[in-house]
Amino acid sequence: MIKNLATYLKDQPIVVTTNLGPPKVALAVGAHPDDIEFGCGGTLAKWASAGTKVFHLILTDGSKGSWEGSTSRSDLIALREREALHAAKHISSSPTVTFLRYVDGELPHNLVVASQIANYIRMVRADVVLGHDPWKMYRLHPDHRSAGFNLTDAVVIARDPLFLKDSGHTHFRPNHLLLWEAQEEDHAEEISDSLDKKISSLLEHRSQLNTSMGVDSPDNADQVDVFRSLIVESASTTGESFGLKHAEAFKRISDL
């Protein structure tokens, strides 16, 4: 008999895996318009090149994503959506990008949001779903936490037939859930051949160059090169820990 289940589970070895076969359909769920590119842009681009149909689901409107207090909210929302659409085209030749447009910084964690995501999983029949790890220790941004919890709830809602019975889409169980920026990374995807696409997609988020990438202007070649080098270095460091050249790492949950 196991007397202390928590201690037993803590002592179990972490099983590390790499490189899933390209799924038929992949769905990435991000809190903000640039989160998907940061979290799994290289993985999605690699799979898209192998024939995977890629879907992006962006939960908030990105309306707080500026350090300029005078920025018009409506203008910023429109700009960030355009940037997200341009970025997605670097990842896949025919991406589908959907915006739920919850207010940036105010994304709730509730059954309504989780059910919207679940219905989308059912609609696109996503074999692999990717998103934020809500259990990341000291995760500061509330939208990232809420996005992650809504997504994990959504997987359960999507898979079980007695949820959303009148949604118009039958229940569907994904094969894998991959959580980026994870507290406990146990899976990695090699992205050497798609790393340039990840970087190019990130650079399409021009409104975020200063806030997220340390680049004053897309015309500042030196700063762009520094940012590019940082992304390559991060992918190299991640890859090294998994025996790969360049990688993105995730928490993999396959017992869904």
C-alpha cells in the first residue's frame, strides 16, 4: 500500500520524450496575439511543412500590449490582429486564426471560456493541442494562468459526450496536450529547420518589438540581430538538455 501518494508521485522518474509524429490537426491556444509564436511557433511551422493543418485560437484582444498610454484601444486591437494574421502566415501557408477578443488582462477562468475552447477543439478535431502551462510557478500574468486553466478544463469538456450536448459538434479526445513555458518540461520538439520561421513570425508583431523583444524599431538591424541571436541561443540551450540541436520544450500530457 502507498502510504503517501504525493511523496510517491514526486519520487517517480520523469519520462522524457522528443518529436511527436506530425499530427493531422494541431490547435494552439494563446492568451495574447504573440504568445503562440513564442511558445510553439517552431513546432507548428515544422508540422505545417509536413502537412499538418494548423489552427490558432487567441483568447484576448491584446489591448493592453503597449507602453504608450495615449495609444487608442481600438487601433491597438486592430493592429495586433493584423500582426497575428501576418505572423501565422510564416508558420503555415494556410493558417486559420480565430480571435475570441476577451479584454486583455481580464481573461476570466470560467465554464464559458473553457466551453468555447472545447467546442473549437471538437470543431477542428485537434489531434494535438498546445497552450500555456497554468501551473508554472510564480507565473505573473493573469491571462496566461487563466488561458492555461481554461484550456485544461476544455480538454475534459471536449472529450466527454455529456458536456455541450447541443453544441453541434460531437465529443473529441485529442491525443496529446503540450504546455509551453512548463513548470516541468518532459517533451521537446526539434525546430532547427523551422527556427527561422519562428523568428520571422515573431518579428511580424511590430507593436511588441519594444515591449517584448528589446527592439526599438524594425529598421534597427543591430537590435533585430540581437533578438534573433537570443531566440537561437534559447532554442539551442533547450535542445541541448534534450539531446537535440534546437528545440521548444513542453509538458506533455497524453493520458487525456
